[in-house]
Amino acid sequence: MTGETDHDTEYHLREALRHLGAAQDRDDLRKTNAVAIEEVSQTIATVLSEHSQDES
């Protein structure tokens, strides 16, 4: 992926993190899903971090 596709992917991943964080803050998540949501959040954050390092 390059150019606009990279930007779109990064945007959508950041939006997903924002929505997950907001749901966690409001306590809208079932406790049984909390661990899975945390793992997804960490995975997205890792992908974004690696993407940023690749651009450097």
C-alpha cells in the first residue's frame, strides 16, 4: 500500500481506536469482551506504530 491507501488505512485504524476508547470510557462494553477489545486496541496501535517507523 502506498499514498492515499496508506493514509486511508491509518485514518480508519485511528478512528477505530478512538471509538473503542470512547466505548471503554463510557463502560459500554461487556466485561467478557473487555480483554478482546484491549487486544484489538493493542494490535491496531502496534500496526500504526510500525507504519510510522516504516515512513521514517
